[in-house]
Amino acid sequence: MGFREFVTIIAAMMMTNALAIDSMLPALPEIGHALGVATDNQRQWIITAYLLGFGAAQIFYGPLADRYGRKPVLLAGFGIYTLASLLAMFSGSFETMLAARVLQGIGAASTRVLAVSIVRDCYAGRKMAQVMSLAFIVFLAVPVVAPTLGQLIMLVAPWRFIFLFLAVFGGAVSLWALSRLPETLHPEDRLPIDAGRILAAFRFVLSDRVAVGYMLAMTLMLGSLFGFINSAQQVFADTFQAPELFTTIFAAVAIAMAVASVLNAKLVGRFGTRRISHTALLGYIAFAVVHAGVALSGHENLWSFALLQAGMMFCFGLTGPNFGSMAMEPLGHIAGTASAVQGFITTVGGALIGFFIGQQFNGTTGPLMLGFATCGIAALAVVLFAEGGRLFRPRHTA
């Protein structure tokens, strides 16, 4: 497999998760109506159920991939994802849909864990960074185009065909991996499944002040992101009576976050992770507090929402990658297992926080903005805990 093909298949693996979340946002009202969902807020379970499966399964894929190899575990995950997409397509009840979404998330979790592991097996140093950067650029484009893709599918077919598209995509990438992707873990590097090693990693991750602080901060920031995703369609349809603008403005907000991520990659080497992420966190809080004030005072409109939300997500794009990096700083000797532990905690915790925020939607954006501001302020508190009360520089200097 050549370099370009390798980067492309890694990007396709990373796209699987974003497509499963964002492509169905425009279809949530029709899904809820077809499956007899009692309230609009209850539809948010379609997103949250997927995220819970995605987060919970990550802790298992790392040890399985270290024991049985990358390729069989990846193909098993894609198999679960594809079958679950078909189950969702043919679901006749809301309960069946939620079960299918949990399974879909469980399958997609393999792509999150295995993409990084496969790249690490094949490359190191700057070459590994190049592969991940190129793949990440493709990944960032998915939230921009996925809602529009879902909307386009619904223009020519029922909402169930969105899940058919996800099944076809998952099946196509799995066949591509089956035929072209080699096994990247050497037999001599395989490790036995050791529950004691996993529990020890849990204990170490949860006992380090910096790791815990930034992991909790990332959980809170993800909670605000998932709260936005859960509520976005309702905000445009119910608050602003402009569902036709949902995909356009959602894409613009996603572009703001993508631009910030690309900008962070260029600036982090010069200014450092703490200076950038701490400044961005303060900016996020400022945007959220102003937005909450605008919403609660009754002055919210479509354009104030779009601009302030884009500002918040721009700041999010400057915090997320750096918080993740700093959470891993003390854990280099157990990086693989620690990454799975942190992925499990941040995704499940963020999904639950985001669901709680989304459930406060009452036809206005006020409760949502209060939730986002609360998450930002709480994230600042745990960052201060991690750094011993200081910002912009590490708690312990060399």
C-alpha cells in the first residue's frame, strides 16, 4: 500500500464516526415521527445512544488489538457497524433504533482506537505526524458536509436510506481494508490480555493530577459540543423557524472549529499548548457568557446565534487537541492503554453532560447557553486544579 492510499484509508476510518453522528441531524424530526417519539427532546437519544456505545467500547479495543492484531479487530468492528446500520434502517420502534445506535457506536469505536494504532505501527516521528495531519484534515471536513449529505439523501429517498448509506460506506471501507491493508502488528509484539495491567493503567491515569485535570476539562468541553449537536436541529426548526438554514449555518460553525484546529497545528510549536489552550478557554467562556446574556435578555436571533456559536467552536478547536495532548503528557509509558481509558471517560462523560444540556431545551437558546457557560467555567476550575492555580505555564517547570 502506497503512502497516499494509506493516508486515505486512515482518513476513511476516521470519517466513519463523524458520518454516523452528523449525517442524520436533519432527519431527526422524521425519525421521531416515524417511530412514535413522544417529545422532541427525546429524539436526542438517537445521538446520545451512539455516543455511549462509542465511548464505552474504546476501553476494550486496545487490549484486543494488542492481543489478536489490528486487522481482525478492525474488521470485526466494521462488521458490527455495518450490521447495526442495517438494523437501524429497518427498525420499527424507537427502542430498536436506540439498540442499533448503541451497537453502531460500539462498532465505530474500533476505528478510533485502531486508526492511531495502525499509524503508530507503520510510522514514527515527523512521518507519523504528517500522516495524522493529512488524515485529520479530511476528518475535519466531514462535519461540514455530513448534514448536507443527509439532507440530500432525504430529498430523493426516505430517512432510512441515510442508514443504508452508512452501511454501504462501512462495508466498502472494510472490504478495502480486507483486500489492501496489511497486518501492522508483528507477531512478536502481541501482548496477552491482562486485566491487571488495564486496572493498573486506570489507577495511574486517575491518580495523576495533570492527567485527571485535563481529562475532566476535555470531558466538560466535549459535553458542551455534544449539547450543541443534540440541540442544533431543534434550535433552527423551533426557535428560529428556519430549518432550511440548518445545514448551511451548521457547516459554517464546523468550518470555524476546523480552521482553529489547523491554526493550532501551526502555532502550537511556537507558543506552546498551555498558552494557546488556556487563552482559548478564556475566550470560550467569554463567548458563552455573552451568548447566555443575549439569549436570556430576549435579544437572540439567527445571526447572533450563528456568530457567537462560531466563536465558541473556534475556541473549542484551540482547546480540544491541546487538552488531550497535555492529559497524555505524564502517561507516556502506558500511552496505548491510557489513551483508551481517557477516550472512554471523556466520551461517555461528555455524552451524558451533552444529553443533560440538550434536555433543557425549551424552545429558546437560554438554557443551552447557560449549560455551555457552566461547562466552560467548570473546565477552567479543573485546569486551575491541574496547574496548581496558575495559567499559561506548567505547574512544575524544568
